[in-house]
Amino acid sequence: MKIDLIEKVRKTISKYDMINEGERLLAGLSGGADSVALLLCLLELGYDIRACHVNHCLRGAESDRDQKFCEELCERLGVELIVRRIDVKGYCQANSLSTEEGARILRYKAFEEAECSKICTAHNLDDCLETALFNLARGSGLKGISSIPPKRDNIVRPMIACSRSEIEEFLAQRGQGFVTDSTNLEDEYSRNKIRHKVIPVLKELNPSLVKTFGETVERLREDSRFLEEQADRFVESIRIEGGYDRNALAAADGPVRDRAIMKILSENGIQVSSERINAVGEIAANGGKVNVKQNCFAATRYGKLYFYMSDDVLDKDQEPVKVIPGTVYQWGTRRISFEILENSEGYEKIYKMFTYSCLDYDKIKGELVMRKRLPGDKIRLVNRDFRSDLRILLKDGFGPEERSSAVILSDDEGVVLCERYGPADRVKLDEDTGRVLIVRDCEV
């Protein structure tokens, strides 16, 4: 039976809206059956195309054979070919990566450097089946079992619905040769074990395995797409200042909640894992905090879920600042200003306006500095007959992510002001106050 692979590729491109009119395409060309068939199909469909061959320099003479094959093929077809030779071993050693992962990163980097509108790769239906089984074996959700997406950003996969047998038959009908990567015949890599050992057994149970999987994965992708869209809208709906509505997140249906947490983790620069998804879901439901990566925590407070870096990281380079009135200082992520007001209308009016952020400047002893809390810091607040521990005040008055930038002022005799609690009793305003120091947050 004659395989109309070109028509199948055309329908896939149309179905997933992969390519727009006038775009220049880059076809990844390894010399293998899949990439050769892809190049032929795109050419016959009339697209403006160039090819890119990446020589990974991992298989000695065989790698050079593949490069020569691609050069001769493109010369015969009249297709512009870009060749990139890359040092995969050196890159992987320098970045502690597996050979497969390092090669993939460098390969796609080479593709991006070609500066075409779309990058076309030759992933096919058999690749999708192998990937789905691999993800299932490692543990995965619906997205992983849905396997390789037909398109992602500027990367498109026009042969995603074509089986390997269809591709090889298409090439045979045209008398078009291709090269075979000898490592694909070995069982050293996990994917090859699935290809050579697992799938043959499954085909004994269902000879139409690949076709059946193709129909199933289409439905799975649609389900996954729908849930992803629901999660996108949900995350936008629970955004609040400085974080996310914890209660709304906890009350969401599981499939949407877990996907929302995945998106929240990603947009906060945190690698997604099932452990982190479960941990964030737990504190959304019950409160608390959890370490989600080095020095970064997810926490809840007053109905909000938020992320913060630990005080140790934020405090590392923050030195005490000598306060000079009329100056604005950078303090953590904030800008703090200090200004003097003359007490010409009575201290009560000023005190009412700035109860927790003012003090009698003339009562300062020695040098006034803004600094972090120190072990043992205490303050006797206005009209109190006892001294309060700053550690407890900051814990009660600030969220964990805020404490590192809380304003604490001290002079030669100790702490004179703690933000949100006000001045020490010894520097409070009274009828004899002349100059009042006002502490304010400035807009960045």
C-alpha cells in the first residue's frame, strides 16, 4: 500500500497551526530516516526551508559519515545546509550533565542560532510512544503521558502523527537512503531498552499498538490542554499583592490545584516536582512554611501564599547605615527616607500622624544608625514599664520575607525605634520636642 506521508504531514501542520505563510523553516537533519523524510515532505509542500546538521562528534568516523551524507543530500536537493560541530563531552563534563541531555541542549542552541521562524524536528508517533512509556515508568501525570507536544514555542513537529514504519516505507518507495545511528541499536540507553525490549512485548498483545496509541494520545493531549487552560485562568484569578490567595488555592479541585501549583512554582523560579507540589498544597490547606529550594521558602500568612528568601541570604551584605536627615537609603528591596520636621504646631499633631515612625531627634545619644536586629536587642516602647525582645516583635509583626528589611534604629545607648511598634520611651515626643525625625517608605 502506498503511503501518502506528505498528505499526512500537511494535515498535521494545518491541524496544529504550525506554520504561517511566508515563514522560513529550519529542518533538523541528522541523516536518519525520520529527518530525511521530514526534509523531503517540507520541500514537496513548497516551504522555504534550510537544513541544519549537528555533528556531536561522539561516534568518530560514523559521525563524520552522517555529516557527509547530509551534505551530499542537501547538495542534490538544492537545500542550504548549516553544519555545526559541537564538543558534547566537554560541555557535559563542565556542566555535570548526561550525554543525552548535554547533546540535546547544544543541538537546540545550534538550531536557534540559525535564526529561522520555525524549527522543525522529526519526532514521530513511535517517539511519542517511547516517551510516554518512559515518563510512565519514572512517574508522571497526564502531561507526561501525553508525551511530546506537536508544537512548543517556535519548535514544531510535523511528523508527530506518522509512525516509523510509515516513514521507512515512504523512503523505500522513493528509493531514498538514510543513515542509521549505531547507538540506536544498543540497549545502553533507557529509551533504547523501551524500544527494543518493552514495545515488542506490547505489540504481541496488540499488533496495532502504535496506531492505537496515536488515537489515545490525541485525546490525552486535548484533556491536558483543557486542564492547563483552566489552571492558567485560575492562577490569574488568585493573584493578590505579594502572592496568591491561599484559601482559594486550597479549595480548588485537585487537577486544577496541582497544575496551578506547578505554574506558581515555575514562575517563582522553582523546579517542579511531585514532592514540592504536595508540600505547597499542604501548607495552602493547613498553613505553615516549607523549604522549596536552597534558602527559598513557601509560606502562608493572613490567607496569603508567598515565597521568600531566608534572612541569611538577604542579610549577608546588608551593613549598618549611618542616618543623616534629608537622605534616602536603599534598605534591602526598599528605599527609606529620613526627614526633620520642626515642632511648631504641637507634638500631639505630629505624633498622631506618625505614631510608629517618629522620634525626638534631639534625644539621640551619639550616632544614629539603621541596622539589622542583633542578638539580645530589646526596646522599652512608649509608656511601657518593661523591655520587649526585638526578635519576638519582628516575628509577631512581620512575615518571614519582610523581617530582613524591617527598619531598626539605634544610637549609642541601644535601640530607639522598631518599625510598626514605634520609638523607645526615652526618645518619644513631648512638649519640649523641637526637631522630629520622620521615617518613611519611598516609592521605588
